[in-house]
Amino acid sequence: MSSTQPPHRADALCVGETMAQITPADSAGLEHSRELRLAVAGAESTVAQYLADLGHEAAWLSRVGDDPFGRRILAAVASRGVHVGGVPRDTGAPTGVYFKDPGPEGTRVHYYRAGSAASRMTAADADRVDLTGVRLLHLTGITPALSDGCAALVDTLVARAAETGTTVSFDVNHRPALWSSAGAAADALLALARQADVVLVGRDEAETLWGTATAEDVRDRLAPRGTLVVKDGDVGATEFAGGEAEFVAAPSVEVVEAVGAGDAFAAGYLSGLLGGAAARERLALGHRLAGRTLRSIEDYVPATAQEA
């Protein structure tokens, strides 16, 4: 594995896998399209890119393969202002790949990430970063599902964040196909959510995981120690913090594709948090970035591409 160095101090450190993304160049779908588009996408690096776009110092921790996909990912994420010094190229494993297959009933996603370089991360990878001075550590429920080593990495980083006073944000981001069982996912994600300072979760995924029907049910089930944000699709989002609740309705958006909107919302909300914005402003910024993504086929849409 090629050498690396820890990222410099940053407003936010985002941890998780990024993959090569392959999408049909037209609306015919994978089965019939004659041309494909190559891009890069990953929940955590997407959040990092949006945060950098909004003026924050953002860093990303992961692994990629020492292959063309890995090199393309590093170049793309770095070009958007994200520090990638904590992302080595692994000579013993490939970069993960996934395919988006749009269709009339929505977009299906096909992952080819088993045995990827990122899935080989362990608790030892935490030694490549220094959380001292990092204001926010952003994690998702995708990373601990990739492997036992990745789960150990997440646990180690959460423990170290407590020692350095770094705020931990956790986006549940439930991916059923990555877990051995529904029960394993529910238990692991609940435990991580209860350790985080800021939790983001979709009302629908919370219902799948824990049987909660409303935002208030999610709050009661998680009993978060800090702030909870429950996203409810095109309805809106509710923040629960300090015994108070704030709801902001989602603006009307003509949806092109929904994939990536949750990560955009997380980035907008966290940007507001880092900037000291009030709850209503944080939620509104989350909706604005999510709306930008919903109007595009891309997971990350820079501010220069269209108005938020």
C-alpha cells in the first residue's frame, strides 16, 4: 500500500468508501444503453465535497485501489477542495464499483464492492489521522457494514473523538444488502446512533429498522444524547435538541433522481451547524442542497452548476 500522511486539521473529517460510478448515458437503462458515463460517488466524500464547496476545511479518510478508478477518485475529490492525504492507494485490493440503472419505477443500484480496498480498513487506519483540532467527525452506517475491520475503525474513531472533544455526526444511511440480517443492522445502527452527538436518519429507514412510525417515535426509540434530525422525504425534516423540536417543510422540487439527496441534506445541515446557524436555518440549508441534487442525475452538484 502506498504511503500517506494524516490530513491537516480540518473543520470536518468524513470517513467511508467512495467508488467508481457507472451510469447509462441515456434513459434506456443498463440493459439497453449503448453508452455509459463514469463518475465517482460515495456518501462520505460527497458530504466532504459539499462542505468544502460551502467554505469549510474538509478532509476524507478511506482507501482506494492502486488502479485507474482509485486514481480518478483521488483526483476528483481533491479537485473540489477536499484534503485526501488520509486516503492511501492499496496495491492488494481494487477500488469498488457500482452501477446506477434508471428506470420508470426509479433508479436501482448494483454494487460490486466485496473485497474492495476500503472494505479492508481496520482500527489501525485511525492511526493515520489526528482528531485534535477537528471540529466534526462525520460517519455513516455504511462503513461499519463493509467488514468487521471497518466496524472496528468506526468504534475506534468514536472513542477517540470523545477524548479530543470532536463532535460526532452519524447518518444512519441503512443499506440492507450490506448487513447479514435485519436484526444485526438494527442493533448496530442503534448503538452507533446513541453514541453520536448529531444523528441524521430518514423516517422511512427508521421505520424499517426499528418499527417507528413518526419523527417523535424515532426520538423516543433512539433517546439520543444530543441532536436528532429526522428526514421525511418531500414532507420536511424535524430537529430534536434540548427538549425542543423544529420542523421545516421541504420545498417543492421537480425530481430528476433521488440518489444522493440524503448526503446533500446532511452536508447542508452540518454546514449550518459548523457555522453556528439556528436550527431552522440548518434545516433549510439541508433542504436547499438536497433540492440541488434532486434536480440532477449527479450525486454531487457544485454550487457553480446551478442555483441551490
